[in-house]
Amino acid sequence: MLASCLFALSCKKDGTTRETDILNLEDSVVLLQAKWKVIKDSSTNIGNYYFMENGTAYYPTPGVYMGTAADFWEFLANDTLSLHENQQSYKSKYQLSSNNILVVKDMLVHGNGTVITLTTIEATFDWSNTSPNGGRYFRRVYLKK
């Protein structure tokens, strides 16, 4: 089970936080706004998960991608996410909400992300989704400053 810490500066191994560790949403947004290095991006496709684009079904390839020096996710103050990973670049709008949710529009993510970790030096996000056939998709992205 994943321990979820709402924008905590530090989390104990049991998933709890100290009251002084919790930031408000405005502080968390400012904390997120930076250029982050991609450490690892992993995805799993269980039961033939697929997504539809222009009437065509696509099946994401599962695997683990280890970031290189050229890879980054940059969250800008104008709510734009600029991403370069695995020799591909994307720009998208994002929104961070107070209930641990990262919404990224128009990008190769499936559903809304959950903020697992957000500190001054690391961020971890999870995505999961279910396709109409019951297939499940999971993605976890590890970032560091």
C-alpha cells in the first residue's frame, strides 16, 4: 500500500506526517514550480489496458525508463508543464489540487495523477486508470532537483 503524504516536507516510513510538515496548497504549488530531473518512469499494463485516440485503440508499452541528463519535467508559474523525456518533448497545462491530485492535460498520462511525495528535492507521482475492457494501467514517475 502506498503511503500518501499531502505535500509533506518529510514522511515517516509508516506514512504519517508531523503537523509542522504539512504545507498549504499555495506553498505546494510554489514548491512544485521548478525544473525536475527524471530519475525513473515506470508503467504497467495489466489485462490489455487501452486508451482511445481519434477512434483508434492504443496499448501503452509497459516498462521502466531510467532518466538521462537531458530528461526533465519543468512546472512553470503559468500552469504550463514542459517535459522532455526519452527523446520526446511535450507541453501541457497542469493543475495541482489540495487533495493530492496533479491534473495534466493533453499529455501521455491516463487520468489524474496522485502526489505521493513532494519535497524540496524530490517528487513522485502515480497514475492509474481502467479501460472499458477492465484492463488496468499504472504509472509512477520519480523526479529530483
